[in-house]
Amino acid sequence: MGKISICDLPLAVTVGVYPAEREMRQKIQMNVEFELDLSGAAASDNLYDTVNYAEIEERIVQLAENSSYQLLEALAGAVCRLVLEYAMVSSVTVRIEKPLAAKRARAIVVEHTEKRV
């Protein structure tokens, strides 16, 4: 087994419960880590024996920036489901930081994990 991570992906999204939060896009930062068997790609050096993380990153950007969730939890769940569409992925963890969500803390963070059943 192995892991691939997409780190510190900056996004501008519509997310929030309160009307003021929904008036303009907010900056968030997302980290996505997925587990899969990397032994085939390690031996073959062939993209077809792994997942195309550039493609996954682009799909995450499209999903997030075209969405309008109220909760970070819902956005994280949607990203998990997107990554699990790739049959090789056995589990995925999405971590979202929303810097302006707290009055005193640097950020509010939601982390969600889903596994293939």
C-alpha cells in the first residue's frame, strides 16, 4: 500500500450557513490524501498502474469552485466520493481549512475520511 497527497490546494468557494458567508467566495485550503496499492506503478513506471493525481486535482478544483455547500463537512464528503470513483483508491481523507471562520483561531478545520466498502 501507499499514499498520494495533494497538499495545500487553495480554493475560492461558496460555503457557509450565514447569508454574509454566501455573498462572496471564501478562500479555503484543502489537503487530500488517498491510499492505494502503488506496487504496480513502482515496478512498471507506468501511469496506467496508478491514478492520475493531476486529473484528480483538476476534478477537485472544478467540484469545489462550482459548488455551493452550506457546510465544510458536505464539501469534504463530496470530494471523498469523487476520489473514491477511482477503483484503485481504497480510502481517502480530506482536510479543509477555513481561515476566516473563527474569531480568534487561525482557522477552523474539518477532516473527513471515507473507505471503500
